[in-house]
Amino acid sequence: MPLPPAPSQRASRLTHNAFESSAIEDDAPSGLIQVETKVQAAPAEQVPVMETKRGLRGRKSATATTRPAPSVVEATAPATATNRATTPARPKRKTGPSKLFVLDTNVLMHDPMSLFRFEEHDVFLPMIVLEELDGHKKGMTEVARNARQASRSLDTLASAQGADLGKGSPLNATGHTDAMGQLFFQTQALDLSLPLALPQGKADNQILGVVKALGQLHAPRDVVLVSKDINMRVKARALGLQAEDYQNDKTLEDGDLLYPGSMALPPDFWLKNGKTVESWQQGTHTFYRISGPIVPSLFMNQFVYFEAPGEPSLYARVTEIRGKTAVLRTLKDFNHQKNAVWGVTTRNREQNFAMNLLTDPDVDFVTLAGTAGTGKTLMALAAGLTQVLDDRRYTEIIMTRATVSVGEDIGFLPGTEEEKMGPWMGALDDNLEFLAKGDGGNAGEWGRAATNELIKSRIKIKSMNFMRGRTFMNKYVIIDEAQNLTPKQMKTLITRAGPGTKIICMGNLAQIDTPYLTEGSSGLTYAVDRFKGWAHGGHITLARGERSRLADFASEAL
């Protein structure tokens, strides 16, 4: 590129316009009409942006977005430092119309940070929502804590410098840079005209009236009600109002998309990769270094298997991914009696994968998903007892679970913390009975009693309500029924891990009993998705039940 001629004046005395015109005249090709040195704002180019399926987390307005078209100078002159300096700054966000989201109270009590999850869109809070938040702030439940946290966030936004409750308060005033909209409070009475069939005193109907009034007041702007209440959304749509579920905390749209933790190699894998595969032996394991198009789809600690009639099978785990190559390591076969863990042998491929994760000291976090009877609790306890009592790798087993009732609550339970958790730990007692029987079957009555006492002395049952602030060191922690945990509760439990601690989360996503939780928003799904590919974490979905033929048939038929 030819350099512009040296200026006749010193650079410090050369004006900006003179330097700009000089650069354009020298760089412009011959035959082009001389362009004005002043950059004019070109007409905005309309680029449609489709709504994503991830919900409000990445939701954009369905209207067209304006993107500045390239200026004439950009089209004719090379991209020199001068041209970049004179190009208008690109806007941070689109300049098209944004939506106005009206939040229901249950959204704030479900996720107190939901105020900052709507990106460039605005948020409106009716006065009745503040009244309901005030009514739910007392107590020690998760809902009460979320209500108090939401109230504190609202107080900080309302008291921020330059905040105007009537004209709107910037949502990024507290440091949440992703929230570029404004927060509006209801500061005046609105025309709440609803059908006579809807009682006027009910809080849900008052919110519906606010949404309808705002839609008329801000037309043609989109006013959308966001609620976790299904009936609330149905009533809103029946009145011709826009209503959506709060989907920011949904990790997956469909539970079937959950990362399974294992993958079958294609039938022609050895034909295509046999000549390029490197293999070596180290101890009892064989290692394979593979390459090819399958490598980008692999994750750390993912299990791969090759099964074909007439050919030797391969069961391995991904232990290294570097560039376009991956290293596979063969597994320990826990199907054989000589490798039994506390007398327990695995009965299928997925159980063998799970036992390899549970007994690996380099894996600190394991998630197990599967239907009833797939052996999650039994394998976790057997691996824990072996590593606590035999290997002395951990000092004790700590077991906890979400205390969510399937049916009606039976009321308060007497006794200490461990005694109160006793009725919730029926699965623990059942599996311990089986494990103690298998270990002390030939030791007589006294031997079985001693084994039971030894096992129970190394297992502590803790309530989740008292986990905050604790640190577990060299512990083997089992979190049962993890599908009933919210992502926030899951984070609270996992962050209790100290040095040398291993955490196992187990659950059945088909048996969620917590209100407002789905397969896509469960804490178990959240943990599986976030820890996918971490070098010290692993997941496996158990596919086949081994409890009994009756339980297996019931899981499929009912």
C-alpha cells in the first residue's frame, strides 16, 4: 500500500480534516469520484434476528435489528488507521424496539437475579408484586431467602444515583453489565379493566390488569407477562395477552438432550482408523491415541465402546484431548467377581462405566442419572465403603438428600438431626442391609452385628438445611435424589467440598417432586451440563434396571 506523502507541516499542527482528505485522495483508485471527507450516516440495514430456543437468557426481540451499513469511505478506501479512526463507533446493542416484561412474583421468588436476565429489554414490576414479596420474606425457607434477596436488589436499584422510579432505573447500576434495560415500578394507578368473570381482588388478576393496561398504553410495543404459574399464563393468553415462562434457568429444552456420558464408536471405526491408531501398555491398562473427525465430538472422561459381532469389544474412557488427537484408556472390568467392590459386581455396560468413575481417585465429582432400580445408590455406597474402610482414602461417608415429599407431608419428626433424616434414608438402610449381608454372610450373627456397627459408625446422615458455610475435607459425599434440587441448591452443596473430598450426585429426572422444577431446569441437569468435559468430573446415564423384572417392567410400562 503506498504511503501518503509527508505533510508540509508538523504533525502536531496538521488539522484532522487536512490529514483525512490527504489520505483519501492518495488511496482512492483512479476513475472514482472524489468522496466527501465527512462520513455520513448511511441508512440502516435491516437484519432480522430470530428468537433463540434458550428462552429469555438469550432472547432477542423478534423485530428487525438495525446494523449500520458500511460508509462510502469504507467501501472505497483501504482500512488504514485513518479510516478506522473516522468510522463511527459500532453500537453495543441494537436500536430496534425492545420488549417490556412484566414479572410475576413467583419469578422473583424462584430466581432473585431474574431482574438482570433480560439483556436490552425493560422490566416492569406492578405494586401488587412488591406486596406479595413483602408477605413471603419471613422464614428460613428457600422461597423466603429469595424474596429477601430480590427485595435487597430492588432497594439498591431504587436508591442508585440518578434513579427515577417513574421514568425508569438502569438495571446495570449495580454492576450487572449484561442488563442494559430499565426497571420500572408502578407509580400511578392504571385502568385495570378486566372481564367481570375474574375477581378483582385476586393478586393474579390485578397483575393481568396491569399487563393489559400497559399493552394499551405502550402500543405497538410488545408487553409480555413472565410467570412460572401455568394457569396464570393460560388466563393471560385467554385475554389476548402475551405470556411466557421464565426459561433462563433451563439448561435444556428437552430432557432427552442430556449428555449421556458414553458414546458408541461407529461400526467402521477400526477400518478407517486402524492404520493411524497408536497403542501402548501401561500397567493393567492399554492406551490408544486416535485422530479423525470423531475427536471434536469427544469430552474428557467420556466413555466410548465398540461392540460388533465377530470382533473384539472395546470399552475405554477419554483421558486426554490435545488438538486433533485423543487418548483412550481401557477400563477395569467390574463385571468379574475378582474385581467385586464390597461384594458387588456390575451387571451391564453402564454400571461398569459408573463403577470406574466411583473408584477413580482422580475424579472428584460424579453424576449418575437413571430410572429406578439401575443401582445408583448401591454402587455409590459400595464404592464409598471400600474407599473408606479398606483403602482409607476418605475418612467417612456423608449422605444427604432433598427432603421433598411425594405425597402429603406427615408433619414434624422427633429426635436429633440424624433421627429426623432417618425416614428419608430408607434407601440407605435397604442398601446397607444388602451390603452388610454380603460382607458378613459367613461370620455368624456376631460378625454381622459388628459389621453393621462399623459401617454405621463411618456413615453420617446430614440435612441439607444446615450445609451452608460448612467445609468437608477428605469426605465421600453422596447427594441422593438430586433431581429435586434447584441449580442454586446444587451450587451450595458442591461448593462445600474441601481438599480430598469426592461428591456423587444421583437422581432420576423422571421423578421430580419439587414445584416449578422440570427436567430442563433441575439442579442435576445443571450440574451435568456445567461439568461436562472437566478433567476431574464424570457423568454416566444408567440405562437398564437391575432391581427385579417387576420393577423393570413398571419403569417402562407405567
